[in-house]
Amino acid sequence: MDTKTALASLNALAHDGRLTIFRLLVRHAPDGLYAGEIAERLDMKTNTLSANLTVLAGAGLVENAREGRNIRYRANVVQMRDLLSFLFQDCCGGSPEACRPLLETLVCDC
């Protein structure tokens, strides 16, 4: 991941609504949720949701697929993994054992 892509991802997540949407989609990975389900669960107006999903998709953090009349949204966990890798790339001055406790907390128990 390059700096420009990392900044776009961080900028997209630096908003309460978008961060909430992304975290909801992460909880429902890999299946994702339909737009209507997201709006209902977050009590968010559809136009606000649409604008936020557009920003997240533009940053590569959310993917969507049309299923009949509905659009299913999924968190792009690969993009998030790449972002975290970018952020930790130079972690601990070349001593990965110093970062191990932090990295172990990132392991998913799903």
C-alpha cells in the first residue's frame, strides 16, 4: 500500500458515521449486509448512508454487489489488512518481538 491509498482509507474512517458503518460490516464479514439493513440497524437516513458508503467504497474499504433489486455491501478486509500492515511496517525499529503483544491482539478468534 502506498501513502496516498493509506491516507484515503484513514480519511474515510475519520468520520463517526463511516467508521460505524465499516465496523458493522466487519462484524458481518464475509457475508455483508444489504443497504436497507445497514440503514435500519444504524437508524441512518438512506441518503446519508449512501453518501458514506460512496466515500468508503472510493477508499476501497467497502465493496458492493447487486443482488436483484438490492445491493449488498461488504467490508474489504484485505484493504484493512493492507492498511494495518502499512501502519506497522516499520514497527519497533526492526525488533518484531517488541510488537508481538500488540499484533497478537489483532488476531481474530472467529
